[in-house]
Amino acid sequence: MNRKILLISGKRKSGKDYISEKVLEIIGNEKGCIIRISEPIKSHYAKENNLDLSELMSDNKYKENYRLQMIIWSDQVRSRDPGYFCRAACENGAFKPIWIVSDIRRKTDIGWFKDTYKDQIKTVRIFADEETRKARGYIFTSGVDDGVSECGLDDYIDWDLCVTNNNSEECDESIQEILKLIS
């Protein structure tokens, strides 16, 4: 199948998940799906550490209590196999013509997708200023927000599209620009 794959990246609380959900809502579940690299990370980590997966998948304090440990653990797994979590996430992907990968955080993630799916890939970077992110619940966490999972793509420049998401007008404009990439 010649599918279109959107790789969505941005800092915590930039609106990656929200915009991904809105794009999916517009294109419809029959045409697309959201793939999250974080799902196999959290699933495998929860199994290894006897944790509540549903709580790890939610956007709450429980997940934040384990975020740094999950990052360290997933980096160890990635050091042995950089595509491990990308592959696992895609195995959970539906057979749909459009995939939205809502949580690209590393150059190795982009590299794996580009090596695997070649010209089917479009990359999107979502920006939101720090004040907006704070209003959405962002609190700087040392070891997380200054680590590779948040900063690994700061110097990446080969985006197909860069959008800003500080307010509802920018969000709507961003969604329209993203839709143009997959039309």
C-alpha cells in the first residue's frame, strides 16, 4: 500500500496530540489512524516494572512520576536497536492509507521512518511559545526537558512543514497546512 505518513514533532504541550486528533477527525477513521511511538514504550515499560499501563498512557501525575525513568530505559533499548519502538508502533498501526505519527522525538525516529517508508513520509514540526505551553500545564523538568527526548530535534532543519500553535487561530491554520501535505 502506498500510504502517506505524517511525522509530527514538537515540545511537550505544543499541541502535537491535539492537532493529530483534529487532523484525524477531518480525514476520518476510515482513511487514517494515529500511531504513537510512546505506546510500545509505555506498554513494555509497564510490563517490566509492574505498572498501571492505563495510567502511564494518560496525561497525569502518575506518568510524570515515571517519565525520566522511562526515557532512560527507552534510550537503553534504542542504543541496541534504534528502530525498536518505531517498528513496534507500526505493528499496532491499522491498514489505513494515512498514518499520523504524533510523537516523533529523535533523529533516529525520522531516520527509521524515512529508511523504511521512503517518499511516503512528510515531517511536521509544531512550535508553541513557553508561555502558551505553561498555560497548557507544562512545567520544566530537569533531565526531561533538557534531554534528547525533548531537544533531540531542536537542530533538525529538514522539515516539510513548520507551524505555530499558540492559539486557536494558529491551530486552525496549522491543521489546514498539514492537510495540504496529505491531499
